[in-house]
Amino acid sequence: MRCPSCGNLDDKVLESRTMANGESIRRRRECLACGHRFTSYERIDEKPFMVVKRDGRRQPFDRTKLDKGIERALEKRPVSTAMVEQIANDIEDLAIIKGKETREISTSDLGELVLEKLYTIDKVSYIRFASVYRNFENLEEFIEEVKKIEKRGNQK
């Protein structure tokens, strides 16, 4: 570590303390050349989990966007607030697992995870989310999606 006083690279660590629930370490150091004491902090520099948009742009995963989409689909449906939170947690966990290697997930994969989860919870919410996610433009597309739900229900 470079001494802030003289610029020398040789120092010794006098004391180390774990800070912030183990997320960083505070180290008291002393320069071996000039004796100046200084503090350094060490923390994990983790790359953010990214979402790849349809046009190829990348942006950091935003849990609030996920929450809003799920809440909108489940609005005025018989699903508790705790359940909405659990759904969002499950989808976030699945997204991170799916994108573990590259630390990113496409919006289409993320949308499909939401659809799969909503399908198991509430079919009306599933249709609501699908209509926005898949950008339905007419009544026939709604009807086609409802028919798919009926087919899946009959196969079980």
C-alpha cells in the first residue's frame, strides 16, 4: 500500500478489524520509511448483475422494476403482500442462478421466469403480465394465450 505521506510502498499492518457485517476490513498501517500511520479499507469488488435489453444494451439488475411488474400483474388479485415479496425473491434467485456464469440475464429470460411463476400462482395475473411482456396488440392474441392456459390445464 502506498504511503500517503512519502509515497513509499513498504508498510506493516498494525491492526485489522472486520467491519460492516464482514463486508469490509479496516487495516491500520505504518509506513516503514517515514513512520506515518494511515488507515486502509478492503472490500469485495463484485461486478453487478446485469440485464441485457432486447436492443443489446446492458443495465444493472433493478429489483424495484421487478417488484413493480409483479405488483401490477397481481393488483386487486387475492394474493397477499407477503406472497408478492416471496414471488419477487424467488424470481430474483432464479435469475441469479440462471445468469451465474456471465453475471447477466436477458430481459426475455427474466420475463419468462416471471411468467412461469405467475402461471403457478394466479392465471389472471399471468395473462396481465403476458399481455404487457409479449406486447399483445389485439383481442386474438389474448384469446390465443387463454387457450394455451386451458390446454396446459387439461394436460395435467
